[in-house]
Amino acid sequence: MKINEGTLDRVLRVGGGLALIALAATNTVGVWGYIGIVPLVTGAIGTCPVYTILGFNTCPLRRR
């Protein structure tokens, strides 16, 4: 899979994912907060399947 997320996009995804997981773990937002695993994983690997489907690319590297 090609990387299709830029640095800022990845940082925001990982931070948001960790925040949601932390809120879920402390029962602040309930179990649905564990959906934060999705942005955490996509930010960690640098590829978003939805971006691929829609043709988005926030990675500043040369687009192939």
C-alpha cells in the first residue's frame, strides 16, 4: 500500500485516536470511544483506505 497521508494528517490522527481511547478507558465517553483505534492505526501506518477510494493524497512526496 502506498502512503497517502502527510505528516500533519498522521499526527492529528494518532493524537485524536489516543485521546478517544483514553476517554473510553476512563468511561468518559463510553465504549464507542474505542473507535479511536481506527485513526490510530491509519495514522501509524500512513495509509487511509478511504483516501485511496476517494483519490485523496495529503502526502507531500512525489505522487505516483
